[in-house]
Amino acid sequence: QVHLVESGGGLVQYGGSLRLSCEASGRFSRIHEMSWYRQAPGKERELVADITSGGGTYVKDSVQGRFTISRDHAKNTVFLQMNSLIPEDTAVYYCNVKYWLEGLIETWGQGTQVTVSS
């Protein structure tokens, strides 16, 4: 059982920055992958960025150069640094973690609201 706690969302002006964090706690053998998704009202949930246990990263094209995903293995925490925010970034951001226990298991964070005003 793994529990995810997200933080760092909020209201920010156009061009501002936010740093999201997601900490995993509980029992697992190894974290396989940590990801950030987002979902705007009436829109489907989309992958924003992910990072594997080996350190490989993926960032969605539309946020390339503005968002950076990173991790702290000792704290089982993943971060999403968001710079130069625009209104199109407004969404609920969800942390997703895939980990090994009795197989490859997936769990989701509670979501944190990011709102960017013009």
C-alpha cells in the first residue's frame, strides 16, 4: 500500500512559477516510475512529465523548456518545477507512481489545483 501526498498548487499570475511535490509513503520494493498528469474541466487527463527509476525523463512538447521533472530518491519524492506559466496550464495536477510490490502497481495522488491568471 502506497499513499501519495501532493502539494504546491495555487493561484499564480501569467509568467509566474510553481513547484509541485509528491511524496510516496508505504511499503514497496522499488519505485519504477513517477509521473505528473493534468486535467482541465471538460478535458481528458493528459501526461505532462515522467521520470523513471534510472533517471530518464519525458516532458510534454507543449511545456518543454518551461517544466522540469526531478526526484529525490531518499525521500521518495517527485517534483515538477513549472516556470513561465500560461493560462493554458490551468488544471488539476495529479501525481502518479508505479512501484513494485507483488507486481507493478499504480497509484494516484489526490490532485492539486493550479490556476494561472492573465
